[in-house]
Amino acid sequence: MFGLDQIMADLCSEDRKADNEIAEEIIKRLEARNNYIPSSERIRREYAYVLLKEYRSYIKERSGSG
């Protein structure tokens, strides 16, 4: 996915917490970079869940506690 690593790096450097709000922010930033995000509400929720899980892992790796 184009830009996901950069988006997570940016959010992490902004010291953004891993919560539902950040999952939506990641989706918005991906859409702004012309990544296709399904319009189905169910699929978007599942996608947000996976992105949040990945962001938590990203933060954990960078903090050295992973």
C-alpha cells in the first residue's frame, strides 16, 4: 500500500495515540494519497481495525518494547 509506512511514521512522530480516531485518520490520509478504500461501512470498520492493530505494532517496534 503506497504511503502507509510514511503515514505511520508521521503519526508516530506527532506522538499520536493508537485509538479508533487514529485509525480513521490513517484511512483519510490513505485516501488522500489515492489509495482505494472500500465504501462499505462494514469493510471500512474491519479495515480500520487492522490498521489500528498495525499502528500499535509500529509504535511498539519503535519504542523498543517489541
